[in-house]
Amino acid sequence: MPACTTSLHPALERLHRAGCSSSGAGLREWLEVIPDPRGSHGVRHVLVVVLVIAACAVLAGSRSLAAIGEWAADLPQHVLEALDARWHPASGLRIAPSESTIRWTLQSVDGQALDQAVCGWLGEQTRQSAPREGCRRPSRWTARQHAAPAPPTAVKYI
């Protein structure tokens, strides 16, 4: 199933805005601190490129590793160039990582470091965007926390 080109642009625009913000680093800079668990032999794609492509695919709606691989395979050349994907010398084109490369990389990367990087980036995005009054309803949990306590009920013992 080919990636939807309309879902491609909002995800990349969001990452571009985050990367060009004046108050902090973008997602790419947050992901660059993650140690690469792969050996130097046979590595064709830079770790941060694989992670950014996976993040873009998830932002565009991919919900499985296969869908992330399909989304990456359908990326146009200008997007792969913007993400600094691997350049193939024989064809002169940028090459997206394959689904198996994405799968193996995501399975082998330090999950805690990835979680901290993504949460740090999301926290930065939250701080940068000012919340608007009345934009969303409070969740049930929030509503329960702020609600007045229920009056005690009488208990009958028989």
C-alpha cells in the first residue's frame, strides 16, 4: 500500500518547524544522542536518519513496522535529500532504508534512550506552544481529580 502523499507533508512540516525553532533543538538533534548499537561493518544508513524516518512515518499515520517500511520506500527524492538519506553512487539517487533495516534498527536501539529523546523533544514542543483557553475538554481522570469528593454513604450492617 503506497504512502499517502497528503499525510507526508504535515508530518515533515511539523518536524521542519520543530527543527527550525529558535528556542531549542529539533527532533534530529534529540535523536543524535542515542548510541548506535550496530557494528561499523555493513552499516549503510546513519542511525539518526532511520529514526527520523520512522518518526515521520508514525506522525503520518503508520502503525506497524511494515507500514513504516512502505512509507519510507515511497519517499520522494527531495524528502530523502532533506533527511540526508544515503546517496547511492551508481544511480545518483538517495536511498531510503528498507523495512528490514528499519525493523532491525528499532529493535536493537536502546529503548530507554529513544524514549528519553522523544519525550524530551515532545516536552520542548509542549513548552513552545502556548495552550489556548477552552481548546480541549479535560480528560476523565483530570475531571475526577478536580471534582468535589462524594459525600459518604450510610452503610447498613445486618
